[in-house]
Amino acid sequence: MSPYNDKIVDHFMHPRNVGEIPDADGMGTVGHPSCGDIVRFYLKVEQQGGRRVISQIRFKTFGCTTAIATSSVATEMVQGKTIEEALQLKNEEVAEALGGLPTIKMHCSVLAEDALRAAIGDYLKKVGDDHLLEEVKSQSRKHEEKELLTRIKSGGK
């Protein structure tokens, strides 16, 4: 019996928003040291009614079934959202959107969240939004500390 439910298999077999955006407004790449997964998000941002909206988002993932599935579903969750709304996405929500993940694969949802945050950070740096960029960096540091503690508690995986 597969450890993966139908939603995970569907997003792995038929990933949404896969590919590159050559003229992306933001790009972020992250990796996981113990498993070797690498996730890269690309995004385009449009002004709509004075709000910065993610009009297009794509990903490229070198990794396992779950890394691809979490990248796919995360792009669906933030497409059409404002930058501020997208920054609220948490890895637990990504996992929940896929009907849950095996505990040993939760780090894949963390990669999706971190790659999104890195792409948004890259965009904010390019447009000179230093205030929100500092907030993103602070969130990233807190998230990295939480992830490190989780790895330590689980024996480094």
C-alpha cells in the first residue's frame, strides 16, 4: 500500500504550474540538506487596484513525490493572492491541502513555504520595498530556527 493519498499522487503525476518564467519578477530557490530536494519558485506580480497580486507562479523541483506535490499545490494556493496574503501561507496549510503528509515528508511542505518566501523576498528586493523585505527576512529566520529544532528533535532528518 502506498504511503501517499490520491491528492498527493495527482499533484505528483499531474503537477500544476510547473516550469519557468523567463522574465520573473521574483525567483527563490531552497534545498533540504539531508534529502537533497531542491525547489525553485518563479513569480510575476501585477498591480491591481493598488495591490500587488501574484498573477503567475511556476515551480521547478528536483526531488521526491512529496516535494513535487507540495510545490504544485502551494502554487495553486497563492495564484491570484496579494503578496501580503501569500506570505501568510504556512507549510501546515500546504500539507493539509494535500490531505496530510507522512510525518517523514513534512519537510517537503516546509520547502514549498520557504521557496515561496524566497521568491517574494527577491521581488521585494528588486522593487525596493525594504520594510516588507525585512519582515520577510525576520519570518524566514524564525521559520529556520523552528525547522532546525524540529530536525534536532527528529534525529537530524
